[in-house]
Amino acid sequence: MSREDRLRLLSDLRSELIKLETQRGRGVVDNPGRMRYVKRLIARILTIEHDDELRELAGRINELRSKGLTYDKVSMQLGIKKSMVKRILKTVKAKAEGGSSKPAQ
């Protein structure tokens, strides 16, 4: 599924969630489990989007590092803290290896 498709689906699900919450407020819920299902789908899509953003950022970091820039200069160029640069790289590496999404301390 492309990013555009995911964002379109996310928008549709958020609209549906608003309708379901409105129905719940009026006390006319057809399928009470649907709200929970929609919330979980939204969370899954947001997780995928976040992972994609991290991978993209890690790619940019690696590209800058391959040009010989230090972590300090990379962090300045990307506008993020030096510690976050290293954490992003560790997180993406851990996920690529099938490990936990949290980097080892």
C-alpha cells in the first residue's frame, strides 16, 4: 500500500471514528466493537507511517555520514539533537534485524 493510500485510508477511518463517537453520544451504536477496531487500525497506520519516517531519516543521516560529516554536523544540518541522530540509527538497525523497536541501552 502506497503512502498516499495509507493517508487516504487514515482520513477515512478518522471520519468514521467521528461518526461512531457521535452515534455513541446519542446512544444509537449499531456495532460497538467497530469503534475499537477503527481505533486500532488508525494506530497501526500511524505506526507504519512513523517507521517509514524513521527509515527515511536514517537514510538521510547515513547519506550525510558517508560524505564525511560528523554526528554534530549531521544533527545541525537536520535540525535534531546529536543524541537523536544516534538513537534513530540504532532504532532502524534494530528493526531491520527483527529485534525490538527500542534500541539497546
